[in-house]
Amino acid sequence: MAKKNLFYAQSGGVTAVINATAAAVIETARRYKSRIGKVYAGRDGIIGALTEDLIDTSKESAATVKALKHTPSGAFGSCRYKLRDIDKDASQYERLIEVFRAHDIGYFLYNGGNDSADTSLKISRIAEKMGYPLICVGVPKTVDNDLAVTDTCPGFGSVAKYVAVSIREAGFDVASMARTSTRVFVLEVMGRHAGWITAACGLAAEREGDAPHVLLFPEVRFDQDKFIAKVDACVQHYGYCTIAVSEGLRTADGKFVSETGLRDAFGHAQLGGVAPVVAQLVQQKLNLKYHWAVADYLQRAARHIASKTDLDQSYAVGKAAVEFAVKGYNGTMPVIVRKSNRPYRWIIGKADLNDIANHEKFMPEDFIREDGFHITDKCRAYLSPLIAGEAYPPYRNGLPQYIRLKNRPVPKKLGTEFKL
Amino acid sequence: MAKKNLFYAQSGGVTAVINATAAAVIETARRYKSRIGKVYAGRDGIIGALTEDLIDTSKESAATVKALKHTPSGAFGSCRYKLRDIDKDASQYERLIEVFRAHDIGYFLYNGGNDSADTSLKISRIAEKMGYPLICVGVPKTVDNDLAVTDTCPGFGSVAKYVAVSIREAGFDVASMARTSTRVFVLEVMGRHAGWITAACGLAAEREGDAPHVLLFPEVRFDQDKFIAKVDACVQHYGYCTIAVSEGLRTADGKFVSETGLRDAFGHAQLGGVAPVVAQLVQQKLNLKYHWAVADYLQRAARHIASKTDLDQSYAVGKAAVEFAVKGYNGTMPVIVRKSNRPYRWIIGKADLNDIANHEKFMPEDFIREDGFHITDKCRAYLSPLIAGEAYPPYRNGLPQYIRLKNRPVPKKLGTEFKL
């Protein structure tokens, strides 16, 4: 293939390390001068491609690109935007090809989760149908760790580290105050469908009695009585109890627990937040002083405590994606392949996007302890290497120095507007 | 004075660095072998002294004591326990002296906030009245930064750093998603009466447009309309808006905003949390997608991102407290004296407990911007040095290695139980 430009976009919820993938894409592409022209990024993800709002990354210095490795969030903007069903309306896909053709784009790299893998696949097919030569490569990213095939998902290890560190610290705090003050602490973490992040909290409990004492997974239906008995036993035994709860915790009849309790003063809807509901329940049933925290975006933006392993893997998939593109591996995705646990060794493998798109990876049953309230040793062996290593950003005036790109637009070539 | 034992106790809410003060007390006392016998710590604060439940810190190795410098929370336990009014019932104070006498304690070091300074003062007076020679020295600590005389309070700088880093990171996240997803993010921070922690969030906004865009202080009565107009303008201008709100935010009639909105399904009371109330308000008035986080204990336990300045000062006040004790400075407290802002220079000064007990330090009016929604340059100049420097704990398996002490009890000498 002749020298072509490369299009890269970030999709869906951002992470603490997705910009490391972006840095890898740009840095690697710059090393293939004979094959790759410029790297164009989509402003706000795929929306940038649809609206021909491309960012010229060649305007960014090598130092700036390098700084992306320690900058959380999506440097070019991301989006939650679902393309229409290609069988009913292919116009969006055709528009993408039109934009790619106008800008001489021969490589399409899409950095995201399940949906993005599916989108990459569809774009690959329509390009072929339209006779436009395009190499489509998916690049994995999601804090939810729910992608198929890959051993883990870039972005997850850093959230995992953040929540494990945070609940360990909060546990120490509660332990020292429990005699006369707070006895029960509840931390709410992300993971609407899969309990990977909740499970990661469990890593902090390395020794008998360590926090967290109770994990509430979205995979395990919430049994109020069993839960209260568990908390009571824990407080009797250790003097306090720390709990990590998934935002996706559900009652026996499948409702989100976060939606069962809270009403505003007018009786309207819920305000979100399962932690206060669980904490309040403990207070009502056991009359114990409680505190609760909701980490929300703090957990997935926490570049200051990113996992070195996760950072390395995020960079590696970006680098591999460009190499796959240059090699013409259309319809693929670089994935993490685990070779061994101790010592932890991993390599980059090549997956078929067909095997990833629209599959979801849940926690294996044998990762959850029989009583449903904690992780097993098998789960710990899987998770532990993913949070290993620290990779601190540089600081100035006590604050991490995250970079903002210039994000200069590529001059438009099409005279047409495109309505989203 | 002949060689005497030293009693040390932690009081009230713990911090990420109060154990550094404890380490300093023990390490410094060990250097005064001719003057100080053993350091006894109160188990669960002053309760340990009342119940004669003392911890023998001589059983801890030098390495263990050193590890306290990187361990958050209260290593001997703390408590929220108010001694009775000495004029109505002096029995608790007399009991303390009885315990001190039994264990040959000649130095009393109490590590806490306003209440603890007051307690130290009272104990000093009753000891004198009872003819028991006791040197009482207060040791400053509080995340609330509301102690008088001292320029800042050990413990505050680390919370300040945590919240500033966190809202910067969350701001980057929201900025990259705002086009199609979350537009407004609300972070709730501690500070029931004084807005110091809320103000510290403002440090993250170094350049025009940086997060946080809006600060809601407990010192400024909440004006819904002005607030909504501000958020709206911010979203119009930057595409998104990040807000830091104090848990102590109040309405014009003095009610906590956290208590105005939330009811459980039965219409009962509030569940705590001002962030969801503020976020919901934005949604109702402006129809923008929101997210909110409540940092709660995570902020004050976050040793992983402690401020080096704060750590140094926490150690310095512990060291100075022992030196004050040995010098016989009864009824005093070592405080932080700021010598200059740029470069930031500080020394330890000596304050009279009378000037600290029962005084509260609020944010100066000229630290809050005229519109009430941000900090002034003067405030920034004051706060900025307090979060400077990183002081990372050691890690193993991706997790910070915090120490647990043996906390061996000192054999009881009194045959009497004491009812709390």
C-alpha cells in the first residue's frame, strides 16, 4: 500500500491511561514515515470523522506527545455516540468513507470497548463494499474489563489500583475511629454489569481482618438479611466493617438497588448512588454510625495513582495497532495475552474483531467466594499483577502537570455538512 | 525534673499524616533517654488514659516507628469523646492524674484540634491544683485547618493536595466527554464550618478555563439562582462545568443544603450528601447530564498522595512537642510560623494553649472571590505551598505498605475500673 494517512479516535468513557495509547499510536506512526503520512485524530471521537472535524497531530511536538503518557482522559475528546444500524441506514458509514477518501486515510484505528470493535468491523466491511482500501484495527480500552479475548483491558488496571488503594486507606481510617465513631464505611465503585472493579477492591484485603470486609457484586443478587448478618458479624469481630459496592448492585427481582431507596423532597425519582442506600440500611438495621463515599469519575481519571502494568499495556496496544495496520491486518485488534502469573508475563496477541465485537466478558463464577461477599484466591491471582507498579506523573506546585494539546484542525476538503 | 514517662494520644478525626507526628514523638523521645523513660500511647485516644489502657511504644522497633511516617490514620486509635465540664464534674480529670501518677507520667502530649487544646489546658490546671508535676503540650492536627495562631494545621495540606489533584483529574475527564455525555460534575469535600478544603480545590484552576469552575463554600450562603446562572454561563463558555461543594453548604436560612433534598422511600430524613442535591438541581434547571462524587474519608486517608510539606510539618510539630516538654514549656503548643511565600519558608513557633483552645479560624473574607464562587490570588498564595511536594509510601504488589503496630498494653497498676 502507498503512503496513507492514519485516522485515530477515542470512544466511550475515558480512562487514566487511554492517552498513553494515543501517544503510542502517534509515536509509532512517526517511525513509519514511508508508509504512514499524518495521524489525524477525530475531535470528540467518531463524531470528528462524521463532521470532518479532524485534528492534525503532526502539529504537536514530540515532547507534547510524550506528555500524553502521563495525562488522563481523552486528549482529542471522546464521545458516547452510537452509529445507526448499518442495515437500515448506511449513510453514516458511507459518510465516514467519504471523509477518509477526502483526507487520503488508509488506516482506521478505533480505541474503545465492545461497541467500538463492532463499529470498526462494520466500517471495514463497508469500505470493502465501496471499494475503498482501508485497514481497520480496533484498539482495546475500557475500565470495565469486559472485552472478550484479551486477558485484560487497558484502563482497568489503573481503576483497580485506585479503588484497592482507596479502600485500604479508608479502612485504616475507620479502624482507628471505630471505638467511638464510624463503624461502617461504604465505598461505591463503577461497573454497571460486571464486578471487576468491585473485585479489585478485594485486593486490599491481604491479611485476615483487612479492609474491605464485604464486597457487593452486580453478579450476586442483593440479599438484605444475609448482608446485614455479615456486617454485624464483622463489626462484632473486628470492631468495624468496610464495604465496597458496585453501582450495578441489584435486588432479587433485578432492580438496581440505587433506584430502590432515594427520592427527592417531592418524591421524584432517585438521585443515583447505591452507597448511601446500603449505608442507610445498615444504620436502620444495626444502628451503627456510617460514612459513605462515591468515587465516580475520580476512579477512572486518577492518573496520579495509575498502574504501571496498565500503563505499559496501554502503550503496547497502541504501538501494536499501528504495526498491525502497517502489516495490513484488517479487522483485527491487538490484545493482552497472559503467559504466566508469577512472575507475571504478558505479550501482545492478535485477535479477530469478530471474536470481540458484541461479546461481553463477565467475572467467572469461581472468582467470587462461595458466600458471595468476597473474591477467591484464583481471582486475586488474576487481578494482582494488573495493579503492580507505580507510574507517577510529574508535578509542579504540588499538582500533576497534565498536558493539553493544541488540537489544530485539518482544513476541510468536503463542502458538505453532515447532520449527526 | 527526674526521668519521667511520656503520654501521647491522638484525638478526633485522623489524617493521612498524624502518624508522622506520632513517629516524631517516639523517635525524639528516644533521643532524650536521660529525661524521658517510655512513651505510652493512649489506646483510642484519651479513652486509653481514662481506662488505664496504655500502649507501650517501646515494644515497637525503630523500623516500625519509621514506617508510621508513611501510614495514614491513627496508629493507636483515636476517639471522638468529650470530657465532661470540669467545673461540674472533675472526676474524669482526677482519674487522668491518678493514671498518670500510677505510671510515672510527667509529660502529656495531646495531638488534636481545638477541643484537644482545651483538654490539655484543663489537665494542666488540674495537675497543678492536685500538686502533680505534669508538663502538658498540645500538638496540632486537623484537616479542617481551623486552629488559631498556627499558620496551617498538620493534616490539612494532604487533604488539600488530594482534593486539588482529584478535581483536576475529574475535570480532564469531563472535558473530554462533554460533547455527548456528562456536562456537569460535582465533587463534595469535607469542611462543615470552614471552607479551607473547598478552597484547596480551587488550586487546580491555574489557567483560564481550568477545573474547578465553581466553588461552593460554607461561608457563602447558597443562592440557587446565582449558582444556576453561573453553571449555565460556564457550560456555554467551556462546554462543561466542574463544581466543588463543601459538605457544610447552607441555604439563606442557615439550613444545610444536604438536608434539604433527600428523603428515603418512606419520606424519612436525609441520607447525607450535598453533591447529589446540587447535581440534581442542575439537572432540573438546565437539563444537563451530571455526575457526582463524594470523597468522604478517602480525602483524609489518602496517604498515597500526601503533601510533602504537610508531612514535614506533621513530623516537625511532633519533634518540637517533645522538645517543648523536655524544656518544661507547660501549656504550650508548637505551631507553624510562615516566614515567606516565595520561596516558602516556615519555622516552628511556640504558642500558648490559651490562645488556641476554643478559638476557630475561618477563611478570611479576602480569600473568597467577590462573586463568592472561587478563591482569590491571596488565597492561592497562602494555600499553594501547603500542597507542594510528593511523599510516596512504599508499595508491594501494587499496594501501599502501611504498618500495623503491635500495640502491646502496659500492665495495669490501678485496681480500679473507670466507667466512661
